Amino acid sequence: MRVSIALLSTAAAESFCPSEKCWSYDEATSKCKLLPGCAEVSCDANALRIEFVPEFFGVENNGEVEFADSYFNDGKYYTHCNLGECSMRADYNEEGDIVFTVEIQDEQQSIK
């Protein structure tokens, strides 16, 4: 089984990206691209683990913003979702890979 994970900013082109530390704005595509070191996703047979720094969402106040199904520790947010939890969706892409989607959001924006 191959697992593909995509992290895309939903920030509008007019507002550019959530932060310069974690995102670069591609003017040609009008999309934000994730920079290395800001978020990691790992998966095993029955769970997904997501780690991200506050700047992933453009948050600068360490741990003061709460995200559903996440906790803050040692400068990062952590999310652990067993398969089927955290409003997880599963689908197939055109290549036949299984794609799991978990939405993490604060009050203002979300990342899928």
C-alpha cells in the first residue's frame, strides 16, 4: 500500500501564505508551497501522526491557539488519529492509491 499525503494551504491568493517561515508563495501557480521542517506526517497500519510548528498556520503565540484533536508540547503541535478517527476520510486517487484526509483547523483557517 502506498500512502500519499498532501498539505495544501487554503489561504486566499490575496493574503498570500500563512507565514514566510513555513510557506513560499509561487506567483506562477498562485499557491503556497510548504517548506521543509514545518510539518511531518507519518503513518502506520492503524494510525496517522501529524507534527507541525505554530508557523504552519501563521501562529506566533506558542501553544495559545488550540486545534481540534491536537496538543502542544516542546514548540510543536501533535495530532494522533487512529484510522477512522478525527473525521478522517479515505478515498482513492487516479493511480489507485489510498488517500487519507484529516482536516486540522483553528478558528480562522484550515489545512488539509
